[in-house]
Amino acid sequence: MNQKNSTPLVKKTVVIPFMLITSLFALWGFANDITNPMVSAFKKVLELDNFQASLVQLAFYGGYFTMALPAAIFVNRYSYKKGILLGLALYAVGALLFYPAAAYEEFGYFLAALYILTFGLAFLETTANPYILSMGSEETATRRLNLAQAFNPIGALLGLLVAQKFILASLQSDDLLPNGNPVYGTLTGSAKELVKTSDLAVIRNPYVILGLVVIAFFVVIALIKMPRNERQEGKVVVSESIKRLFKSKKFVGGVVAQAFYVGAQIMCWTYLYQYAESFGIDNERAVNYGIAALVIFLTGRWVGTALLRVINSGKLLFMFALGASICTLIAIFIPGTVGLIALVAISFFMSIMFPTIYGIALEGQGDDSKFGAAFLVMAIVGGALMPTLQGLILDLGGAGYTDILILGVPEVNFSFVLPLLCFVIVAFYGRSVYTNENLTP
């Protein structure tokens, strides 16, 4: 224990590169959480049903699944730095494509822009996560990754604030009549077209600015000398590496747990807005609950990083997954403000899950880490598939969120049975890790 505590998290020689790579965690956190409220925004502006609107998340997180393995192959052939630069380039292109998408006013074009944007995020996550793991001792790798990941919700908070202040607050399609009904549905065809054009421009502008910021990051990192980890950046045979990885029960279990965890996170953060709207809280005010969730998430990340010094990572993962499950049960069966508060509280327990599962799964993988990282990033596809399933549950009784009762609660409440299932699977993985320390590394 003393040896572990005295080992530095980051080598002194790589502090500046560590800070630069850590800043990227905030950069993709921004993209994640400016996009979550867009599911509801696109639904109203383009008059979509819940399933169609959920395609925003399918496109966004589907990009991770598509590009993670190619990213690992690219890094295996070249280097971490080149992988990061290509990721930033794709990120910028996807963000800037919001400009023509808004000009054509086609939902499919927005989906394509998001899909390309997340090609870049897949490169960044596939590269940055193992790069952070390599910047110090393996015994402190999980704590180091938790520290870097703690900056992800900072970017996410900024993304939500931009969504609230510069997008949702300016959408005319969200305006209500005195009786509480939407104004948008009462407009004539020509008036509605004017509102749609204006609102899509409102959605477009932050993404275009984001693209320019990403270009600035590209220039800085291109000019800075970044360290090479000869062991982890050495070339390996792809097929042999993958075979070794899938012989490890800890790694395979980690990929499965990661897919379900990301699905749970995206469902809880995406459908928080629909949950709030089901009892009269509009999107702009609901963002305050989203911000609270991210503040709690950030707090949990720092608390969890500290707890990892004294508690086995698998055991802590199990405890946090159990806490998330309890909060989800409250959100399902106690509709209203209490349920919404419980839904927000889930974020504290989700806080350590991604980096902890990631660190556990890659522990001891050595040269195979870059391909292990790819499969763990591909597991983010859970964030594409699970929200779509939840959208189908929401559509069971109609386009609203309280059309029917299931087990005595509205369908929006019942739909959170999907995150509950995900947290149970994560808890099982955490328990299997700390009760079976002899799992194949």
C-alpha cells in the first residue's frame, strides 16, 4: 500500500504532454453533452417521433463503433501523436459540416455530420486513454486514467451550459402558448418554415465555433513534441493481439460491462429531459438538472479517484453500481420531483465506471493495450443502441411520455428499467473482478 501511494501518478518528464492530452478529455466531453439535449431539440424543430429523434445518439455513438478499430490499426502503424492529430481533424470536419446541414435543413445531413464528428472522437478516445495509461507506472494506471477522465465532465458542463444558454433558450419551436401548448404546432406552413430555418441556425452555430476551436488544438499539438512509449507504440500483429485479448476473461467482461455502462449513462443523461417534461419542466429549465448531474458526476469522479487509493477497483465498481441501481429503482417507481432527483443522483455512482472498467480490462495487457483500447471504445456503441430501445418504449402509447401506464408508472418512468439492467451487469463484473483476483490478466 505504501509503495503504491508513493509512486508518482505521472512521470515528471511528461507533465506538459499529460496536461495537453488530458485537455482532450474535456474537448470530447463538450461534444457529448452539447449533443444530449439535441435529441429533444431536433424532435421539436423537425417534428420527429421519439424513435427518430433517438437516431441522434445512434449516429453519434455509432461513429465510435465504426472507427475505433481502424483508429487502433492506424496508431499501431504510426504513433499516438498522429492518431490524435487525425482524430482532431475528423472532429473539426464533422463540426463544420453543421453549416451545410443547416443550409439544406435535412435531418439526415445532421446525422451524417455527427457520425463523422465521432469518427474523430473515436480516434481521440482510442488513442488518448492508453496514452494516459502509458505515462507512468502500471500500478497507478487506473488512478491516472481516473484523474484524466475527471476533466471530461468539466467539458461536459461547458457543453450543457452552451446548449442551455445559446441553443435551447433561443429555440422558437420551444415557445409555449398561455395554455401550455406549443406555439410551433399552431403556425402556418410558411411561418413554420421561417422558425425551422432560424432554429437550425441556432443549433448550427456552436458546432461551427467548436470546429474552429478543435483546429486550434490541432495546431498546438502538432507543434509540441510528444513522448513516445516504445513498448506500447511498438508494432504488433493485429490478429495475434486480438486472439490474446479475447482469451482474457477480465478483458472480455470489461468490454461487455463497458457497453452496458455507456448505454446506461447516455440513457440517463438523454432522457432526463423527457422525464422532467413528463411533469411540466421544459427543456431550458431541465438543463439545470443536467448541469447538477454533471457537477455530481465530477464530484463522484474526484471522490472515486481518492477511494481507489484504499479500495480495490473491482469492489468500488461493484459498490457504485449497486448505488446506481438503487437510485434507478427510485426514479422508476416514484414519479415526479423525487424520481428526478434520484435520476440526477445516479451520476455520482456512474462517475468512476468508464475509466475503472477501462483500467481493469487493460491491466497487464502490455503491447496489446492499443487494440484492447479499440474494443473498449467500440463498446461505446451501447450508447447508440440502448437509447434507441428506450425511445421505442417511449413510443408505446404515442408521441408523449405519459400516454400509458406500465407496472403502475408512466412509460417514461418504466423505460429506465433498461439502465437498471445495465447497472446490474456492471455490478456483476465488478464483483467478479474483486472476488476472482486470479482472472486471466
